[in-house]
Amino acid sequence: MKLRIIEECWGINRRTGERSTNQTDEKLVNAVAETVIEMPIGRRKFHVDDVSEDRITVTVVYENNPASNKTYEIIKGDSVLYKPMSRDGGYKYTLSNEE
């Protein structure tokens, strides 16, 4: 199995209300437990905690605030959107479990 992470930068123009989204990075890695994937532009780290026949468990790690870590189970062929809270822009991540 492989884990694909797509990082997108999004924002809202305060004057016009127009929204924009640009892909800033994409990584495709073999899903192996204990792997750490860094996304340097958006400054996020994703830890692959567990891999089974049909799912990958991934944790988004906050180094300065471990209580905010988020864990996702991604079923084979499915994807999950991780979008940290922000009101006017930031980064969002699509995590996909692929064969």
C-alpha cells in the first residue's frame, strides 16, 4: 500500500471575498509503520503509526502542543481531508490510501 499526501495552500481575498487554492507539494510513499513524512512548506509532520491489509493509521504531530495531535484511519481506496482551523487562509492536506 502507498500513502499519498497532497498539500494545498488556500486563502480568501478579504477585499473581494475571492477564494484561491494552489497545490504546493505532493508525496507518495510506501506505507511502512514508524515512517515520518515531513511537508516543509506547510510545516507539518505525518507519522505512519500502523499499516494493515485494508487501512493505514496516520497521526498529524504538533511538536509544540502534543494534545492537538490528530489521528486518522484511512481505508484502502479512500481519502481523508485534514484542514487545520483557519479563518482566512492556510494549508490543507488530502491523505489517500492507494494500492
